[in-house]
Amino acid sequence: MQQPATSGVVLGDVAMAERKSFLLRIDPMLLEKVQRWANDDLRSLNGQIEFLLRRALRESGRERGRDQEAPAADASGASTDTLRENP
């Protein structure tokens, strides 16, 4: 079975995070707009997409540190930190 492509780089004593490659289907006009935004911010297209995804995760409260575990799931498989009782 073929594994997804990943890469990790070590610069001196600092290890950079591994990257996982995947195919993204995207509307060409949206891609062009994100590319222009990346150019304005002096980022690569990939860097801009990662930046936007990280910001969206942080703003939605879904970002967790690497050392933090994901919330436990109940018997139904739903995350227990998102379960709320209906009034």
C-alpha cells in the first residue's frame, strides 16, 4: 500500500513540521484571489492557505496544541466537549 507523501526538514537543531500532500479541487477564480492575497502578504500559495486554515481553526475554537489530546468521544462517537443539552 502506498503511503501519502510527507516531508520533514531539520535545520540545525530545529526540526520543521512534517507536511502531508493532498489534492485540492478549487474554483479557479477563488484560487486566483487567494494567490493574489498570498502575493500581497509575501507568502507562497501553500503558506497562505495554511495561514487561513489556522486562523479559521483558532477563531472557531477548534485549534489545539500538538501536546493536547483531542476530546474524548461518547458511545455515539460524538465529541463530549461539543455535546450540549437542549433547553
